[in-house]
Amino acid sequence: MKLSVLSFACAAALAISGLASAETVTRGMAEAGMSPDRGNHGDAANKDPNELNGDHVKYAGRPGSRQNDPIAYHNGPILHGPKVYYIWYGNWTGNTATTILTNFVQNLGGSAYFNINTTYYDIVGSTKTFYNNILTYGGSTNTSSSTYGTSLSDSQIQSVVSDAIASASLPKDTNAVYLVLTSADVTASSGFCTQYCGWHTHGTISGSDIKYGFVGNADRCPSSCAAQSASSPNNNIGADGMASVIAHEIEETVTDPDLNGWYNGNWENGDKCAWTFGTESTASNGSKYNVTLGGSQYLIQQNWIAPAGGCAMHL
């Protein structure tokens, strides 16, 4: 889902405060203190008006009234042992984010944090298979902002993914998530920084069902999309803010890739714990962190233990 913008007053980000209620059809909106990912799993009256190829976009959002409700399985698949591909869109020259976020995803799978996802399963026929905590970084490619400009529509974000696959810059992989990561000079016209910080969805690309998402550089709006706007563990506020959003979107894509897997109402696992961080430690520069991956410290949101175990940082 779309991760709504951070509202410190409401204790959440990934969704913006002061927006419409979770029951409205407007994507990415949420009332104060309640900012769900959008993409609506409900009936026709609740369908996302901005769907892509019939697939509802999921917006990362903030915890709200359903935060403590059990999450339920809706008979769809989860991803088993998927890969993650990055598409660096825009100007990332000289930005340490490319190292910080690559290290992050390379060490996310197999961690105690990502092990929370082993409480999720799918059922095919009579066989129940739990997630195995395998997640692999598959590589990355770069796309210049001259391709589609510096204000991307949702359909253009899908085109960025499609182009990377069609050109063989990245392989076509139906058991993967492709994340379009935009530099600070690039926005997403459907509501980055004002309604969401990231999102995931799926669509038909090159004849296959491809899972993909968007995460914008929090440097563009640190008060909305970064948990820390004064300092951060890796001395890069934008990249450190993006790490938490990336964790949110990957764990949601793993457990709800086709938007018919695990959720309750409009809430996926990442939404239920958005902008909550559990026990924090203090880094040498005075910033906060709650996990160490690949030798680097990060402050990332908690995840939900299925079906009703609550938010946690490890399992």
C-alpha cells in the first residue's frame, strides 16, 4: 500500500495527517491519526480510482483504528524466496544512498527483523507453505530523469519498470519486487510528500504479472517522510528515511503481492506498524537506530507478527 506521510503529532508517517478517513475512496488519504496504505481490498465502492491495469496501488500508511485487529489470509499467494531489484531514477551521482540502501537490502533477508514474515503463509491446494525468510538482492539499473521528467505519474513509474525489463537492464522476474527509487529532484505527481512516501502494486508487464513499487527520496520532504530530520545513523537523512519505507514496501509485497493475500480492511502488515520503532539506541552522532544490518545502523519501522502477535522488531 502507499505509505502515508509522517505526522509526528499523530505518531505515524508513511501517511499524512489531516486527510480523509480510511473509508473514503481517495487514494493515499487518511484522517488524523489514521493513515492506511491505499489500494482497497473492499467492494467496488471502495476501489482505488487510480488503479493501474486493474491492479490497485497499495500506499504505505500509518497505524489507526485497525492496528490491533488480527491480520487475515485471503487465499492469495505470497512470494517465496523473492529477489529485490532497484531502479535508481534521476540524479544519484555522489549520493551515499546508493551504498546505504544497497547494503540495507543485501542484508535484510535472513535477519531477525525479516524473520517476522515467517509467520505468514499461503495455501495452494491442500499445501500450506510458510515464508522462509529468504530475500535476495538481484541488482540495479539507472534511469535518467530525462526519460520521463522530474514529476512522474503512476503510469510513468510502471513504464520505468517496463523499460528496464524490455531493455534487459534487469531480468523479467515474476518472483521479485522492482523498486523505483527517485532522487530528491524528482517527485511523483499522485501525492509523494503530501499523501504518501512509498507504495507497491502489481501489473502486467511484458506479458507477466510483475510486482513493483515506488519510494521517493525523503530529502525532498524530511518532515513528512523521514523519522529523523536533524541527523540520521548513516549521515544521510534522505537515504535513512527511505530505508524504513523500503522495509515497509518489501514486507507488504512479500505477504500481499497480488493484493489478495494478507490484510485486514485496507491494512497490510507494514501499515499496522507504520512509524512505530520499538526500542531505540543512540548512534555515535546522536541519532537513533533500532537495527544493525551489514555493519550499518538503521531506524526502520516494526512489522506485524501474524495473525495477532502485534508489532515487533524481531522474531
